[in-house]
Amino acid sequence: MNNRMLMMVGVICVCLLLPWPIPAWAEEGGAAGSSYGTPLGEASVQGRYGASQQYFRIEDYWKVEKVDIVLDYKASPLTQSELSSMTLLLNGTPFHSFRPAAGNGDKQQVRTAAPVPLLTAGVNTLTIQSNLETSDPKLNLQLACLPTDSRDSWFQVLGSSEVTVSYSQEAMKNSIRDFNRHFTGIDTVSKGQNAVAVPASAEAEELEAAVYALSGFAKRNELKERMIPLVEYGADQLKDKRAVVLVSLFDRLPAELKAQLETDALQEKALLQLVNMNAQPTLVVTSRNAELLIQAGRLAANQMLLDQIEAGSKVVDAATAVQTPAVSISRNISLTETGDKLTGPQHREKSYFISLPGNRSIADASKLSLDFRYAKNLDMSRSMVTVYADKTPIGSKRLSSELADGDHLTLPVPKNLQISGNFTITVAFELELDGYTGCMENQDQMPWAFIDKQSLLQLNTKDRAELLLNNYPYPFLRDGSYNQVAVVLPDKRDPYLYASLTNLFNLLGQYAQTNTGEVRFFPGNVSAAELKGRQIIAIGGYMDNQVIRDSNDKLYFRYDTAGGGFVSNEKLSIEAEYGKRIGALQLIESPYDPGNGLLAVTGAGPQYAYLASKLVAAEAMLWKVYGDGVVADADGKVQAFRFKKLAEPEAPSVVGEVLGRKDVLSFTVASLLVALLVLVSLIMMLRKHTTKKSSRGRRRGR
């Protein structure tokens, strides 16, 4: 072998030993040593036998290495630790038991690891099951059994408890589907490592397409209190982001990014393409045609479609079907697809989450049809089933031996529960064993009850259409779709404006169940004709938003004549300097179209309008937002007021009252008939008397 051949072999060997270039996100995706902690909610287990369920999520691109559980708790001081036990179950399988330490109600702690093979991708259930004994064993001198008083038996799970998952990430693949699951993953969202971006000074169509996409991602986001930001595309705004969605007209894309795209015929088509830009995986949504860009934005809002795109790019044209399925508002909802089994004595329950648009409430004729069966070895005189709607009981039924193999319960759902938006139906059984004493050994699989898959909720709903923040997100969403929304922007755009849009459309996106509604963006000098027939969101202040300036005399919190700050009104005294440092959220009737609404997200400066937008950024904040005018300051003080007068009921007329009462109506009709008969009789008597008198007169005349 000559020297030249030896050199070539050497070069080949060196090349084989060198690492092949791989995308930056693939390198990062393979990194190990990550962890994610899920706090456990505060919960209480009451009674001798009870259970509490907690939930935590595992993303399907995690390679889980370890699951650590820290359980902080308090137990009743009367708990007999040597006779009591707590058992932890992961997805129904027990894996750890311990004796609860009672103390004097002091905080206690248990640490353990959960078996990784028991985990599933998605939601996992951690069950805390109790067997609490409070009877003093010294009192059982003659082996007599004493019943346990359930009021003395309690176990509290504290909010400082946590499930921590240690994992490494799978490398992100070059597919839109894989990008989507990383983009909305709980670890990505919790660390603020994702963003939806638009070019600087974005066009109205770019913003429209971007908020459609943002709404779809917000709907999928499991961490409802953590927002996916909407930002201008730039190095500072995208620093430390590991997943970016860029929505832009093609001509406004950076040159280095254009070079990576498949650019054929983008005048007649739109494109979704995954590229590696500045070591960041970026999903570019673009077109030269503004209408097709919006069409592509609607596709990005359809999470079902994104989850089906295994390729790294997707071409969209006017004929591409991008719409989500229509939402059925009044419908039959199955509680369970396969049936649910509940085992163990005494109180056992199963809850079902019912999704409902935020502006709709339960109407007349809604009812629950429950099919179930249960063990026959129950004390039927003490066993029953109770149904709750959002923790309010709506009906019960005693169990019976005759119906144990196939029982049924139909209950109307009272409309006066004032339930609107999402709610929970809970089916609770009291399973009391026949001849049970406190000395009997607990059998985990007996007694039992089973909720059949035929069980369903017949749900009828109605709009809550009053212009009040109590009904938010109405009027901007109706039946799960954007309701002809117009967003009027201030003259100047800054990070506070994009932060305000982030707040508004993360929450609206969580409520939006379809991608078929419309959101249009307008500058502050928009004409009245363009706002007619639309629900308006105006962001900014008196000085930089003409819609707010023109509507100042209709606002509940008005600006002074110079537009420098809010002034006092009949509800709130506002010091002049304080009025310059607060934000206000005000929902009034649209001055451009009666019957529609105008939400002013406003303040003397953009940072104060941002304060107002934070009030409707997360569902957890909505309890502070009611009435039609809310103010907030930088210290976190929030004050809500109702300015619209309550609609006074019309004074009932006498006729209306009579028609509304059957007893009075019957008596009135009978009285009128009697009076009519008397009148007819009088007329007939008068006619008869007149006839006789005239006859006598004629005889005398002869």
C-alpha cells in the first residue's frame, strides 16, 4: 500500500470518528439531568376509610429516570399510629405503605420513590388511601370492639407536598408533530422557553394569524396559569427560547430565514415549515398572500391537525380544510366510556369533568341519567347514592337488594345552581356492609359499585348575555368561537402592548373551542363603520387610542380633560396622582353598535394598561373581576364595581296577576259567567215586561 493510499484510509478513519453534524435542538433534546416538580393540592381524607386522588403529568418525550414523592401531612392527634396505615397507589397499583405519625397536629413528612414502570405518558393518578383507627386499644380489655368515630379520623395532605420527576428528553425530530408536543410541553411552558413571534410593526393580518395560532397553543397548554408569550421577532425577545413559532408575511421575513424555506408559489399558497434558526427550532408560518397566511394561522390553531403532520413542512392553499369540528352546546354527554368501578366500604366517589363555554349556563330540562349496579351484601337500609353538581347535592337514592343488578336514577339538574362554564358531576356511594362491626377486617374489593357506560348527562344551556365582567369571556366568545372581535391598538407598540395581548389571548384561547371565529386588528384611528357589528377590545390610553378618547364620556372611570389620568366618580374617589398610576378594565356598550360590547383595557401609560390586562390573564384571577368597571394598581390592589343599574322588574298588571294564578283565574271566570247569566236574565225579564206592557196598551186602545 503506497503512501497516498495510507493517507486516504487515515482520512476516512478520522471522518468516521468525528461526530456528524446534527440540529442544535437534537443536541439539546438529548441532554440529561432535567427534573420537573408538580405540587400536590391540599386535600383532606375524612373517616376511617377514605382516599384522595392527586394528579401529575408525564410528557411522552421524557425518558423518566426517577420519581420522588414528598408527602407533607397532618393527622388527627387521636390517631392510633400502630393500628393505622396509609397506602400510596400509582395508577391503581399500591407501591408504598406507612404508619401515620399523629403528633399534636404538627406537620409530618414521608419521602418515597414511585416505581417508574407504573407510569404512563400523560396524566398519572397518585391515590392516598387511608385506614385510620382512633379507638384506644387499652379500652378493649375484654376484646370488645369499639366503633371508630369518623369525625375523629382525619388526614390532611398539605400543599407543600410534591411529585418530582427526573428525566432526560428525547431529541426533537424534524416533524411538525414532534415540535408541537415539545412547544406545549409542561417543562417548556413552565420555564418560559417558548413564544409566538411576529415581525416588528406587524401587519394586521400577521397579528390575526398569530393570535389564532396562540389560541390553539393556549388551549392545549396544561399549565393554565403560565402564559405563552406573543412577542416581536428579535434576539432580545427570543433569548433562551427553545421553541419558537414565527408568523409573518414572506416579504417581511429575515433574509437568512427565507433562504431555508421552500418558496415555490407562495403567492397562491401558505407554508408551515420547521427550520433551525440561531440554534432555535422555529416553526415558520408564512405566505405572500395575507388571506392565505390567516388560513395557515387557523391550521396552527387546530391541534388535532398539527398532531398528524409527521413531515417537517406543510403547504396550505385556499382549499385546505383547517376548521375544527363545530361545538355542540346542547347535547348528550357520556360520563364514562367503559364504566367505572368503585370498591371498598363506606364513602366512595367518582367525579366527571364537564366542559362548557364560559358564557353559557345550565338551562331548563337538563337532567342526569345514571345507570349503576352494586353488591348485594350491603346493609340496604344505610346504603345510598348521591349525585353532586359542583359539590352541591342534586339528589339521592337508597340502594335496594331487588335492584342491585341494575339500578337507575334520573335527576333534573336545577338551573338555580348558577353553574356556568366548566363544572364537575360527582357520583358518591355510601356502601355500608350488612352486619359490619368495627372488628371486621377491611376487604379492599368488597363491597363494590359500578357506574355503567350508559350513564349520561342531557345538557341544555343558554347564553349569559348581560354585558358584565361576571360573564367574561362573553361577548368576545360565543358558543366557543371568537364573536366578530375587533382589537383596536394604540398608536405606539411596545413590549407592554405585546404583554397585554399575551394576557388577553391566552385566556380567551383557553375558552375558544373552535378556530372558526374572527379576530381583526385595527389602528387607533379606525373608522366607526369598520367597528360596526363587532365586539371591541380597545387597548391603550386617552392619548394614544382614538376609540378610548372618543368613548371617554361613556367610560365609568373617565380621564381628565388633558387625558393624563383617571378622575373620581360616584363609586371611587381618586387622587390626581394616583389616577395616573392605575389601570382600568371597563366593559360598556359599544358606541358604534348598540347591543355589542366594548372592553377598554386602559391606563394613562402602557404599563398601566398592562396592569388591567393581567386581571383577565388567567382563570384564577376572574373571581376578582365582576361588575363592569375594575381598577388595579401596582401594589396588587384590585377594586371592582357595578355601574349598570339592575334591570327593575315591571310592575305586574292586574290582568297579568290574574292570568298567572290558576285559582284566581278560575274564580274570575266563574264570577264573570255568573254576572253574564244575571245580565242576560235581567235583559230577558225587561224584554218580557216591556212586551206585556205594550200588549195591554194595544187592548185598551181597541
